[in-house]
Amino acid sequence: MRLLFLIGLICLGSSAQAFLCRFETQCYEAEACAAADFEIEVQLANQSISTEDGDWIIVAKKSEDALITIFAAAKGVEYLVSITPEAARLSGHLNAGPRAIQYLGTCEGAF
């Protein structure tokens, strides 16, 4: 019984099950970074990330006290999302090319 209680406490202390991330800066390959207006909705309960262009599948998640790292995939692109209470980074690696795009922003309600 104590074990179940402890597991429940650990689950309560973990990150939120759904939260929104907004990215204001975009950097594509070696081009200069520019302003962006890109959002993702992270839905840990159903292992997906929603964007206006479609959903990504979360393939792995790692959490520490002040860091959430998510690996996700969509058709032709692999994603890495790193989230702290102060900032969030999103890196998309396009399989064709290869090419990469990075975003910098914040996530509300992740912790």
C-alpha cells in the first residue's frame, strides 16, 4: 500500500500532462535568425504534439527537476524539444537534405 502511495506522489510531482509552447525566434540552417510565430501543444497523456501543420508522435520523454526533454517524429522530420522553466528550444531535423531548423521560445504550464 505504501508503494502505491509513493508512486502516486511521484506522478503528482511530475510535469504537466498538457501545455502550450510559443516560439518567437527561428533559425534555418546558416541563415540569420528571424522573428517567428510558431506554437506547439504538448500532450503527454496521448504521446503527441499538435501543431497547425499536423501532429507529431512523441517517441521518448525524459524529465528532471527543471528540464523536460522530448523526442518526437513526423513524416520526414525528427524533433528534439528541450524545456526549462525559463526557456524552450525546438530543433527539427529534416531527413531530406539533411537540413535543420531551430526555434527559441517558452512553454507555459510545463512545470
